[in-house]
Amino acid sequence: MTYYITTAISYPNGSPHIGHAYEAILADAYARYHRLRGEKVIFQTGTDEHGLKIMRTAEANGLTPKEFVDEMAGEFKSLADRLDISYDRFIRTTEAEHYAACQEIWRRMEANGDIYLGTYEGWYCAQEECWLTDKELQDPAWAEKKVEWTEEKTYFFRLAKYRDWLLAYIESYPDFIQPESARNEIINLLQGGLENLSISRSTFTWGVPVPNSDHVMYVWVDALTNYLTGAGFPNDYNNVWPADLHVIGKDITRFHTIFWPAFLQSAGIPLPKRVLAHGFLMHNGRKMSKSEGNVVDPLEEIDRYGSDGLRYYLLRQMPATRDGDYRDEGIVETLNSELANTIGNLAQRTLSMIHKNCGGAIPNENGSKTEADIDLMGKSSETVGRYHEAMLANEADKGLACLVELAMTLNKYLADEQPWATRKENPARANAVLFNVATNLRRLAIALQPFTPRLAEKLLDQLGQTERGFDQLLVDLKPGTVLPPPEVLFPRIEYEAA
Ligand code: MSP
């Protein structure tokens, strides 16, 4: 069985920002987590390259849309690489294979009697690439966005027909939409009724051609289908499909949990198992926007804090289900107090003592366990158990919090047991304490891999460990394992006010 996980595909009409980085990092943590469980994971991310907005931005830059997206897609891919995103495929919706998948799903929806030709008259918002009902237009959230009156021949999809089925589906599969708030929002929307959806454009050509027509597909039909293309559709796709998890931002929940299931149901294709809608990031308490000039550039942040630093802060700071705030001072504080101190110092102190006092090799556990040792192992196993629960529930922030807790437990154990003080009188006890801490450091390092892959790797190198999967998580270290000289795991950072 494959664990198929995706991010939303980004509009490459501007440079990637911290929101794009966050989503990729979040999905990457789950992809890595499932790989460590021994599952075959397919992780897809990419760019959404058609539509009116892209076409206009390309024109404004004096480029053809294709020239423009070729250049911009590179920026998104290189961000993913610099963030250590372990994607298996970076899809671009201008790929020929993707066109074939879109045309096939279209044909299937048509064969099911769900597509008809009509005329669309109404408002369109190019920024969000969506049509708006009069009711939606009244919503103050739309007041700042540019909308334009549109009248054109388009194909429609019989979305309204799917409303009752979809409501029943969402009721019977409570895990389909996460979190609860997103699920409730969608149930409310559905209860308010659904209109048929215009799914083609005839006034411009930058899109996937509709079969046997001079229209192009509405960009969301094309965009959503990327998930099927990645699974191999229309060829052999049942080994990968249905997707296990679509990780998206909360602003595009309705596209993924109303349009997408309806298209799939119409085409006779199973639905994805879960859609996770994460919150939005603000910057120092304010909404990020180009006009405010406060958009965080993830590349600059990687230069400052390293990809692990940025990954750690975002995953630790952002609750999976609510909005988060990217604070310039907050990131420095968090990294110093947790990565450099709680985790980094713990590792360095332990490894230095082993290096100095135990001949640079894992010491013997030696002798019977004290109450404190039994307590430590119990707490550690229990914390790791909660880590798994959180990760499987897609609550990466809680999963990471468990690991910080584990590091704190280890720090306390070290402080209580004082191997530096007991060494003279009772070296066997001092060794046993170091053994216990090192064994738990290994747990910590294995479990940290989804969050901070480089740092975890470095720690596992320092512990002389090559087996790094979850099957090793609760296995003790082997005494006598020779260790390399200890190194600083994560250096402290100075805060520089912008
Ligand atoms: N192209 C569509 C998605 C199509 S998926 C079939 C799109 N692109 S986007 O570039 O605007 O956004 C890409 C992802 O980044 C979305 O999931 C969006 O919610 C997320 N984010 C955009 N801004 C964000 C923040 N400020 N914070 C967190 N995530 C944000 O929508």
C-alpha cells in the first residue's frame, strides 16, 4: 500500500512566500513520518500554471505565459529543495501528461451526463480564480478584491446534483475534512445550497483544452486533477490512488471538499481519504501582504536560520488547525531556547562526557536499574506513544511538543543523577546514567527526523547509528559502539532587529 500525500500546487505568479514554505514543510513532516514507519510514500508538490491571473502577470512582464511559468516554477522548486522537502514528484500543470489526465476526467464527467453548454453571466475574481455569487459579493472579505463582470459561453458542471450526496458523505466520514472548524464551514456552505459550476473559459486560451472544443478548462478543474496525474491517471493509478492526505490552506477548502469530491464522484473515481486545511501565517501580528511590504521571504529565513531552524520554528509554532504568527523575535527565542539549549546542549553535554570519560564509546548499562531509571524509560515510552498519536492525527505541532518534553525529561534526569559528580565514587552508576540518556537521545533523534532532518541526522551520526527507522525507536543502544568526537548540534543565534 502506498501513502500518497500532496500539498496544494502553488500559483507561480510571484515569488514563493513563507505560507508556501509552511505548507511544504508541514506536508514533508508527515511524508517523512510515514516513510519512517516503513510505508511506501509518494509525496507530490508543484505549481499551478494556468489561468487568467498567470496569463496577465506574464503579459505584464513582457513574456509569454509559458516563458513566464518556466522561470517561476524554477523558483518554487528550488525553494522546496532548499527546505529539504522530500517530494517524489514536482508536478507542473503544463506537462503533457497532466493535460491527458484532465481531458480524461472531463470525458468521464461528460459521459456521466454532468457537463452542458451554457452562458455564464456574473462576477469573476482573477486573484482567487473563482466565480462569485451575489451573496458572496456582499461579504466584506471580498470588498478588497478586484472582481470583474464576465459574460461568456462556458460549459457547466452539474454541481447542485451532488449536494445531498456530499452532505451525507461528510456526515458519515468525520475524518474526511480536518480540522473540525473547516468541516463545519463546509457543512454550512452545503446547507446553504449549491449552484452548478462554470468549468470552462472561452475568452482566453491559457489552459488545458476542453476535448472537442475551443474552450479551455476552468483552472480549478485542471489544478485539482494534478493529484490524479501524480497517481498515474488514467493509466495504472489504483496502486497509488486514492490519496491519503491533501494538505492545503484553509482558503481553498471548498475547492477541495466540494468541487473535487463532486468531480471525482461524477467520473467514478474514489475520493481522497483526508483533506487537512491548515491555518494562515501572519507576520509580527499583522496580515502579510505585498502592499504592506511585510511578506516574509523564506529564502532569507533559510539563510539566517538554516532550513532546520525555519522548519522547527514553523512546525513548533503553528498549531495544525489555527492561524499562526511568524514573529522575528519569536523564531530566535524558540531556536535558542529549544534547539540550541534544551536539545542541543543536552546532546553535547552527554556526548562530551561519554567522549571524555568512557573512551569515546557507548558505556555499559551495568547493574540494576534504579527507580529513577525505570521512571525515565516509562516516561519516555509514554511520550513517544503520544508523539505517534499526534502525528497520525496530523497534529505535527503536538508531535513536536512531545519531543521537547522528552528532551526536558532527559535534562531533569541528568541534573538529578549528576553523572559528573558520581563518577569518582561510582563510575558504573555514572556510566549507566550516560547510557540511559544516550539511548533516549537516539529515540529523540529518530523521532525528530520528520521535523529537522539535518539536525536529526547529525545527532544520529554522533551517536554512531546507521539504522534510523521507527523499528529502531525503542531499541537500546549497543554498549561499545564507538562515537565520533562531539560537535555543536545547533549554534545559538543573535537576534538582529530588522
Ligand atoms: N493554486 C492554488 C491551489 C491549487 S491546489 C489544486 C493556490 N495557490 S496559492 O499559491 O495561492 O497557494 C498555495 C498554498 O499556500 C495554498 O494551500 C494556500 O492556502 C497556502 N497559503 C497561501 N498563503 C498562506 C499563508 N499566509 N499562510 C499559510 N498558507 C498560505 O491557492
